[in-house]
Amino acid sequence: MSSSEARQGYRITNEDKATFERDGYWISPKLFDDARIERLRRAHERIWSGDYDGDGVTMNPFRLASDPDALRKLDNGWWVNDEIRAAVTDPFIGELSADLLGVDEIRLWHDQVIYKPGVSDKPTGAGNVGWHQDYGYWQCSDQPDMVTVWIALQDTDLANGGMMTILGSHRWGLVPDSDAFFDPNMEALKDRFADGREWTEEPCILKAGQASFHHGLTFHGSGPNRTAEPRLSVVAHLMPGGTAYRAGVQRHDNIRLLGPRPRAGQLFENDYFPTLFKR
């Protein structure tokens, strides 16, 4: 049986769901075979060089930073790359997410293409991703029960800047000012967000082609990539069908995708938010 056939035969178990509900994240079996991983790595190269598929444009302008050690992040790579599109709208990923969340439909909220350069032993905090909750950025959505699927395009652990989660932190609710992705001071953020709660860091150790699925309220972050090779990932942020606009709370670029005058309660359900899976 090929790895592709094996993955399609996988179903979320009661134990998987219990792990996700207890810890706020779950690590999948290998979802992408080696050939597809290589195509996604090539998609990274094409995106960073401005070689796009179709006539679309990126959601936000991207320019390489003058600092070669700086983290690179592009939102909605699916607009400009067919391989990214296939990955982040994969129906199987949608089905796994639906089963973890206990919902009947999953749509794409947006994606991210992330490149963390290798800094070897340089004394730098470049590449740190600060402790944050994804929903800290998504408060224009009327529900926090969303899921992020972080797909590793190489074996990933703490040595190359792999993600760490805070066990059970999705049960804390939305913590003020948790939109701290770009704050590299991990210790200061920990002091601010722990606030007397139990703070247990657990690394997401992944083989190439595996993915971590974490809840929109789960605190997570990552340190520098201390190897000589870049750490590459593709990330699908997903939402249940029926997710609607929550007005007057927080701006997000997805709001403008609802049209020139979005209204409270308007569903995120047009072509910018494709369906991955529906029962």
C-alpha cells in the first residue's frame, strides 16, 4: 500500500479526539508522501522568487527582508501557487479537522507559507515566533473553534525551530493581547500570559509530511532554527462551515473579502473561503 493510500484509510479515533480536547493539539500520521513534499518545497522556492501561477496577486505584498536571518511569511499562498492550493484545500485534511472539532463542514480561513532560515550558532533571536493564540488575530470570526494544520516539509524538532505548544491552554479562553506572533521575547511573553496558570511546554516533533492540528486558542510559538538549513512549512487555518463575521471587534484582512460593506453575521462562505469537506 502506498503512503497516499494509507493516509486516505486513516480515521480520527476516540483517542485522537480525546488528545486534541485534552492538550489542544494532535499530531497526524504522515499525510504527504515524499514526492509531494518535494513539490511543496519547490513551491516555496517559486513563491519567494515571485514566480506565481495564474494572474492573481498575493494577499499582502511580500518583499525579502534585508536581514537574511529574518522569518518569511506569506498569507494565502493558495492564490498564487497551485501546489499550495492543493495542499491547503485537501479534502482529507478537511475531514480530519471536522472530526477533531466535531463539525460537519470545514472551510479554509486562510493559509500561510512560512520559511524559517537556519542561523546555525549565530547569537540571534531572529526567527523566533512569539507565544500567541491564533484566535488572538481572528476575533472578527464569531467562534474560536478553529483549527490550524501545520505541515512539516522536513523532519522538524526544536533543533530547527519546531513549534511548541502549551498543553491545555485552549481551555483558558481568549487571553488579552495574545496576538504576539512577531514578539521574539519568549520569556517576557510567558511571564505575561501564564498569569499563575500551569505552563507546560511540549514540542511538536514531526517527520516530513506529518502535521500538527492545534485549536485556535492553543498557545504556541517557536525558537530559532539552529541548523544550517531552512525550516519550511505550509499552514492551513481552517474554520467550521457557518462561521460568520463578528463586527466592531478587530480588523483582519479577511473582512475585506466579504465585500465593500460587510455586515455583522455575514458568513465567510464565498470563493475566498473554499470548502474542504462537507458531510
